[in-house]
Amino acid sequence: MGKVTLSLIMLLMLAGCGPPRFFTVEEMDEQALRSATAFHSKPVQWDFQRPANWEISDKDWQEMYEDSNAAYQRVLVTKVNRKVYELAPGAGASSGAVIDLRIHRIARGHYSFFTWGPATLDAKLTITDVSSGKVLFRGSGVGRTQIQNAETAGDGGRLKYAHTHLADEIEALLEYYSGKK
């Protein structure tokens, strides 16, 4: 009985080991991802048309995008222990790898005094080597607002924190695949 219990405990402990499983991997070159010396993060692309019934002005929509992108970039540049640089819109990188995050669908979530629902973002992540053009990683995932506070009562706050969730998951991916194995 003791050996079975010990085996189950070890199995549960080891289940937490291994690569991050947030992004569904479509393509990956693990060795090239590990050996990338620097990353350049492109601005997030919102690759869809917002529904007219959302009743958000173009000005507010642009402001939400800018706030969300700034929060996403801030996480990547400041939290990742590998070199990550923010690329200006339209700029390119001369070396390293480029991080390209595209959002294909946004569900805004909701807030009322008694209920709250997170924003969700369907995203596609592609990391490409600049010199060879080779894809180091391609995968998809869903970012969600992870916290509930006064800022997430509005659409902009929920979108911003859903973007930081995606950045946190990219951080976990880059951290896991850092260095030689």
C-alpha cells in the first residue's frame, strides 16, 4: 500500500513538470527556439472587424488597442529573463527572432454589480527567426482576463488584462525553452 501511495504522489508531482501547455503547438523547432539570442516583439495585431453592435467609437477602440498593446509589450520587455525588445509599428528586426501575436476574435466579457465575465481573446502566436525566415514556434491559445478589480469593470480594462495573460504565457514559453537542454 505504501509503494502505491508513494508512486501516486510522485506521479502527481511529475505531472507539473514539462513544457507550458497553454499554446496548442502547430509547429516548433525546439533547438532553434532555445538558441535564439534575442526577441523582437511586434505590436499586437487585431485581425478582425469589430461588430457594429458593440457601440464603441473609433477613438475609444483605438485607445483600448493602444492600452492593451502597451500592457502586453511591458510584460514581455520587463518580465522575460531573455532579451526582448519592443518593435515600433512597421519596424523590422535585423537579428534574433520576431514575436508576432495576432488576435482573431475578441469576446468582451461583461460586468454588472453582481456578475462579471472575463474578456477572451483567440490568438495565434508565431515566432520567426529573422535571418533564415524559419518558424521557431507557431501555436494558438485563448487569453482571458485573470483578475477582477475596478479597472476590469470596463471593456478596456478587461481587454488589457486578457492581453497581459497572453504575454505571461509567452513569457512562460520563452523561459522554459531558454538555454541548452
